[in-house]
Amino acid sequence: MNEYRVKGLSCGNCALGLEQQIKQLEHGESASLSYNSGKLKLDPRVSLPDVEQILKSDHAYIDHHSHPAQHNKHEHAHEGSHDHTHDHAHDHSHEHGNSKMVKLLIVSAILYGVAYISGDQVYSGIQIGMYVAAIVLSGYSTFVRGLRNLFALRFNIDTLMTIALAGAVGIGEWKEATLVAVLFGLNELLEGLGMEKARRSMETLLKVAPKEAVKLENGREAVVPISTLTIGDVVIVKPGEKIPSDGVVMSGKSSVNEAAITGEALPIEKENGEPVFGGSINNEGVLHIRIEKAYKDSSLAKILHLVEEAQETKTPTELFINKFAKYYTPIIMMVSVLVILVPPLLLGGDWSKWVYQGLAVLIVGCPCALILSSPIAIVSGITRSARNGILIKGGVFLEQLGRIDTIAFDKTGTITKGEPHVEKMIVYREQQFLAVAGSIESSSSHPLAKAIMKKIAELGVDVMAPDEIQTISGRGITAIVQGKPYWLGNEQNMEHLPIPADVQTQINELKNEGLTLVLLANNEQVLGMFGIADEIRDESKTVIAELHQAGIRKTVMLTGDHQKTAEKIAKIVGVTSTFGNLLPEDKVKQIKQLSLHGKVAMIGDGINDAPALATAQLGIAMGKGTDSAIETADIVLMQDHLGKLPEAVSVAKRVNAIIRFNIGVSIGLKLIALLLTIPGWLTLWMAILSDMGATIFVTLVSLTVLIGPNKR
């Protein structure tokens, strides 16, 4: 599929109509036109001049400066690296078009005002001439499009407005016909500006991609496009410059701002051997970086690609509204005909009065506000979350997040850091215990050994080298230190000596607290023991509390750890329930069970939790840019913690509430206007104000999603 940027789309309903016309062209069945992103996807075999002719009928056009791209992941991702100068030029021309429309509307409004105030003081021909001039200046394009649609038997807002304008002029209602034309012109302008604001907010986000890199080759520096970088290339990144792609620091030391990837504003120190993300900004030092991924495969490129795709997906609400609008307009036209014919023919009503009422009903039939109820709010919500380092892969997932009432967490690496630490220490022989334990564990790479060594380093204990070490699988280690034998490990490794009752009591107490034990003994007695636990993340307790405040009814922790350990952590962080001793398939069963009683999201690290993430209604991964997390989940938290999850839930719930509110306002105002036809009180200006008011109101309310500080 070829992809094109389309400019000048006037409204969501019009974009739907254009899409339907393009689909009727030869090979056009698979075409799609997104009002949200302004993108057109076409089969390469479709005649481009025919497509441009269809777009031209709505004053839209293809921006040929934004190059057509093959619609696949890699090339689309690479699109982020294109120079945006042409886009700026075209945005400027679009702004010029808007300013021209503003001037025409001002002149039309002045002409209308002069004609209205002059009343009977001027010759009626002059007054009508001013009204006609105002109609032509503000409504000419609508009238032309409407006539074209009418002859093709396509009924949209332009058709309805054209019939209403012609009818009002036909019955001599010049004043109201002009007001309808001016207000409708204003309505279209504001509607376009609202969507443009949401789109530009998204485009600003997508412009974080660097375009060029300084490549070091044979000792020489050369500026190259980032699309030419390959794995193994070395680039130089100076202070204030963007890192071109994912890589590893070869030399240099600096702090790096990773906000483009993680949403975190605080800089992170980077030095030799440390990984960096493309799109991050180097703050002070000069860094030499070895490229580990071509730009098209980098975390930033994947994120930008997914964010762009996200705004093009239609949510169930949008699909329903679009389907509803398809039948709504013809039904309104039938109601209008009935309003015109029934009272005069059956009830002896005045023809001119009921023709006027019927024309007003036609204007009420505009579905623009209804169609705009969802897309601006959805694009704003996805943009707001992406700015905050939360990657939502589509409007459908944003809507789902707003409906979730149960969240299941994997424990390790999500609620906890996944790094064991010594939580308790019981010492019987102080002089020997720490020194010997450090000696035995110093050469081990086991996570428990690392936790013990970290504790010994904190206490400043000197460690000697062991004489001899032997690992016993499932038990621990036997060692010779300074000529004496020692045993380190679990209880089974202590079978060479009897354990006193008081020591056994303390062992049982630590086990009941959910701690993993590492004991040290010589050939006579236990010298001491370490109680080791997975360290709970600092933010976990606050996050769980904030999620409950945000409307999450149930929080559940799933873990492969012992039930006692799970219960202890659950009590500390405040989750409503926990399940321990679970294998990956057991986690899937628990998710299915939870799904019977609510809408469930699962949060994991995106690797070993893939089955559970796929089973839940919504899979959320904590990725910090890992490929597997970006690929597997519906939503990715680009930070290595849960801190921003409550805000993501709140934004999603707010978006859903706004969409429901918008639909209510759109239908409510139209219903009130239609009810006014029963006593014959509906006027053309009331009808256009109810439509325009609803459209502007819906747009402004939707844009409020973008307002508000991002949580840091």
C-alpha cells in the first residue's frame, strides 16, 4: 500500500464520504482515508489523478512533498527521518487558506450586519444584493460541493446545507439564508482548526526523531543521514545533540535526557559500556557511541511508527457513530419531507411556514458534532499519554484502558525490583560470620550471593579469598577458609550438625515472614543467617493506592513465589488479593477466572508474561524500550517503573467520559431542535446554532485532554 498525506480535509463526515468514493475506483476497495491523521492509504494500481479529482471536490489535496511510502513497518519507521521542511511550507499554505477563509467570513459578517441594520431604509434590491454577496463569500464552496453531491445522489452535510440555502432563498428568507451560510462557514473553519490542533500536537511528538548523525570513519567526521547508519558504526554526539539510534557508549561521560523514550525528565548519567536510546538528548559531555541498531529498528522508530498507527485505528465507538451517521442523514431528510408535507396536506397548515420548518430540520440533520465526538478526544488522549512515556497502540486500547476495573500484576520486576536484598540478618558469631560469608560468596554470580556481598560491602567488612570451594546443587556451598571447613546455603546444607531449638525457632520465624534463608555454619554450630527478599519498588504502594482512587476496583498480584512471600508483599503494597506458587500457565488460568467478574488488564515485563498478557483484555508491559515489550503488549510503559500508570488510567477514563458527554450533547441538542418543530418554533438560525454550537463545544471539550501537567 502507498501512503500519502492529505491536507485540507474539512470534516470527519466529509472524509468518510471521500473514502467511499475512492473505494469505488478500480482497485480502490482497500483504500482508507483517516481524518484523525490526514493519511490516505492506496493500492499502487489506483489511478492517482482520479483520487486527486475526488479530493478536489472537497477542497482537499495530496501533499506530494511528503513522499509516498510503502506501508510496512521498516519503511514507515524510517519515514520519521525525512526532512520536514516541505511539511512546514504546506502547513504555512494551509494556514494561509485558513486566514483567507477568516477574511471572507469577516467581510460576509459585515455585509450581513449592514443589510440587517439598514432594514427598510435602503432599496430592497440593494439589501438583497448584500445578502447574496455575503452568501456567496461564505458559502460558495459548500453550495458547489452540495450541488455536485445532489446530482450524484450523495447526501452529506454539504447536500443538506445546499438544499436548506436554496429553499430559504426560494421562500424569500434572505436574512436567515445568509445567517445560515455565514455560521456554517464559521463552523467548518473552527471544526478544521480543532482537528488540526490535535494533529499538530501529535506531529510535534513525532518530530523528536533526529535526522542526521556525525559518523566517525577512519578518524574523520562526516555528517550522514541517520537512515544510512548500520550496526557497528561509531558516531560522535556533542552536547545538545540527539543520539541518532540505539547503541552503547564507547567513550565519554555525560548525562542524557531520555524523555522522548521514557517520558522521564530527569537526566541519567551515561559512561563507557552503558546503553543509550536513539532520540535521547546529550546534555554536556561528548559521547562516542557504537550503533547497535539501524535507525529503522531502534526503539524510537518503533515507538513513532506505533503512535502514528495508533491514531489511525477506529474504536468501536467511532465505528458505531459512523454507521449511525450513515443512516441518520437519510432519516432526517425523510423527517424533513414529512414536516413540509403533513401539516399543510392533512392539517391545513401554511405551506411557507412548514417549508421553512422542514428546511430547519435539514440543518439539524448535520451529523458533524456526532462524528467529532470521538476522534479528537482519542488522538488527544494517545498524544497526552505518549508525551508521558506511555505508548498506547490504538484508540481501541485507550477506550479499553478507560473501562478496566481489575489490574493483575506480575510480582517480579513489576511490583518488586527483581533484585534480592538482605532484609534481615541474625548473627551468633559476629567475628566469623560476615568475613567468612563474604569470602565464600565473593566469587559467586548467583543473585543471592550478590545480595549478600552488597550487604557486606555496606558494612565495610574485609573479605579474604577462600582456600577451596565446592558447590552442592540444590543445597549451597562447602568451603575451606583459612584451613577450616564451612557450610553455606539452605537448611538441607546444615545436616552435618544438630540445630538447637532456639535457632530453629528463628529459622521458622524468618520463613513465615516469606524470606529466603542463607545459613552459615562451621563443623560445630550455626554462625548466623541472612533473610533475603525481593526488594519492593519505592513507588509500588503509592501506585496501587492511586489506582484504587482512579476507579480500579480490584488489584491482584500473581507470582511464582511462595504464598507466604506473596502475602507479605501484598500486605505492604496494598493489593486487594494475591496468588502464589503459579507457573506461567497458572497465571493464564487466574486471568481467565478474573475475566469472568470484570474487565482485566495484566501488567508484566513483556517477556515471560507473554501468555498472560495475551489472555487479558488488555496487556500492559513495562519495557523501557525492550523489543519484546513493544511488540507483545497493547500498552507499553516506557519507564522501568509503574509511576505513570495511574495517570494513564485517569486520562483514559477522562477520554471515555468526554466521548460519552460529547455524544449526549450532540444528540441532545438535535433532539431539542427537532422537538421545537412540533409547535413550529424551530428557526433556521436556531438549527444552525444548535449544530455549530454542538460541533465547537465537542471540539473544545475534546482538546481539554491535552491540558494539564504531565506527572514526573
